Amino acid sequence: MLGKLIKYDLKSMSKAFVPMWILAPVIALLLSFSIRGTIAWANSSMMGRMMGAGNGILMVVMLLLFISAIIGLFVMTVVFVIQRFWNGLLKEEGYLMFTLPVKTWELIVSKALTATLISCMSILMGIFSGMILAVFSTEEVVRSLAVAWKYVLSSMIDVGPVFWINLILFIMLTILGTVGSIYHVYAAMAVGHLFQTHKVVGSCVAYIAMSVAVSIIGNIISTVMNIILPDNWSYYYWVGSSRNDAFSVMYLLYLILAEILQIIVMHVITERILSTKLNLE
């Protein structure tokens, strides 16, 4: 049943996002051609420079459209993540969702996984659009990217397998960070829904309070670890020696573990409130 819930949420949200995912790269491609054309016209005759001025106006328009598309894509992602949970589980639609033969945790996980997939896809499409703009705009940019890529490849060879371990762990941390941010919002909305009035304000206050609590707990844990661990496990020992590669792996693992614990806590808060305290509007 969880798979069906995810399929339903993905189908519902993708209808709004697929056009934006297509539009952003297309605008980036048109903008890159406009930039290339403006530069080509500017380096030609007087008539060409006049044509280039007209093309420059088009380039500015395309640039504004591209910026608007990228900003709109990320704003729409945030709005949909919030709206799908708020309207789907905390308002009228919740009456239907909670009559389904599924458990509360499945409803929450479905929303969280769908929101994570949509968020990651939006980030990837934003990066892809930027790459299209860079690759097709000017030859100087392409040459700079080639030089940067050669440097990255040489660094990868020098570092060895530790680079790939760090890369995999970093990708895992990024995905878990996205999931954690979504669960943070869900938990705040669930707590805010306990308020009799001003539920939106209550959700905002709960979000800020949770953020402060997470920050304080993280600082306390870091301080305790620095006191408990021996000197040869300290940050400066690992960073200031040849063991800094091992430290980077350990530090990423620590961040991943902290993110998983945060997700579990936020999930439990959300699930408990929706299971025992939910008061649908």
C-alpha cells in the first residue's frame, strides 16, 4: 500500500513540476545561444554591432526568464512540500486519507519520500540547466570547464579511493539532509496543528523552536565528544596530519548518523501527533 501512496503522490505532484523541469533547460539553452550570438555580432562590422545590440536586449530578456524559472522552480518545490502535507493530512483531504486501510506512518513516509524525490529532481534540473548555460554560452567558459575537470580528475587520482568514499557519503548526507529538512517542516506543522487558533503561526514558532533545540543539542554533543575523546581523536590532530582523509570519512559518518537520528525523532513526533492528537479542520 505504501507503494500505491507514493505513486499517487508522485503522479499528483509531477503534473505541476514536469513542465518546469522541461522549461528551465530550454530557457538555459536559448539564453546560451543568445549570449553566443551577442558576442559574435559584437566582434563583427558596425552593422553587426547594431544587430548585436538588438540581440543583447533579447539576451537580457532570456536571462530574466532563466532566473525567474530557476527561482520559481525552487519556490514551487518548497510550497508543494508544505501544501501537500498540510492539505493532504491536516485539512479536509485528511478525512479521506485517514479512512484508507494504511497506517499513519505510511502516510507520512509517502509524503516525505515523494517530497524528497521531487526536491532532488528539482535540484538536479537546476544544476543541469546551469551546465547547459555554461557549456553552450562561450568557448572561454568551455575551456575553463575543461581545465577545471582535468584538475578534478588529477585530484581524484592523487587522493585515491578515499575521494570516492567521501563522494558517496556526501551524496548520502545531501539526500538525508533533504529528508531531514522535510521531516523538520512536517513535525513543525504537526505541532502547530495542536494550537486551537493561529495554526500557521504556531507551525512557524514550532519550526524555529525545533531549529534552536537541534542546534543546542548538536553543540552539546560536540562539546561532550571533545571532552571524552582522547587528544589523538581531536579535530586538530586529524586535520593537521596525514590522517585527515580518515577524519573526513569519520566526520561525514558522524553527520549522517546525526541526520538519521534527527529524522527518526521528527518522524516520531509527527506520527504520534497525527495518530493521537489530530483534529482535522
